[in-house]
Amino acid sequence: MTVLVAYLPTAEGDAAFTAAVEEAGRRNERLVVLNTPREGAPVSTVVASEAAVETLVQRATTAGVEVEIRQDAHTGDVAEEVVRVADEVDASVIVIGLRRRSPVGKLFLGSAAQRILLDADRPVLAVKP
């Protein structure tokens, strides 16, 4: 089986990655890092740089965890993409990072984390930085 982490190059993403490496090591499973931009976006701040990806791979390898990085663009909702990839790789757990948002912000803007928590048919580990 596999541990899937939804990764963004942010403090929340780093916390999720750290927790995912620990979880993959504890479960003796491989780690899939999903860092996916929206297809057709002219500029994307969600894509980790090549240097950042190398650092992630080095951190996982140092911890004795096999890692796969996925940076293919997606269409539609990112929460749907996370759940789809979790099904594809038969993830035993999905790891996500949470950021602080006000209840009004969640109401108007929605929450990808909330949709992942509600839509996933497997455990979701949500962490904060």
C-alpha cells in the first residue's frame, strides 16, 4: 500500500510532508507526493521547484522511505484529484496540511481540505504547521 500526501510548497505542505514521511516509515509503505497544478494555468505557485523536489526526495530517502513525486496538471477541483489519485495508488492514508481560516472564509471560498475529509473513502491525516 501507499501513503499519499497532498503537497504545496508552504508551511502547511511541509508539515504534511513531514507527517507523511513518518507515517510511511511507520507503516513500511512507499510515499506518493502529489503536487499538482491546475491545467492551463499560466503561472502556478503550487508547483514545487526542482530544488524543492530534490530536497523532498532526499528527506524521504534519508528516512528510509521510497518516494514518488507526481506533478502532472489536473483539471477540475484539486480535492477531487487528491481522492482520485488516492484510489489509483490504493493509498492506506491521505495526509494533508491545514491552514487557519475563519468560518466565513470557509463558507464563501469552500475548503479543499474539508472536501477531501468528506469525500475520501480512506483515513485522512490532517496536520497543522
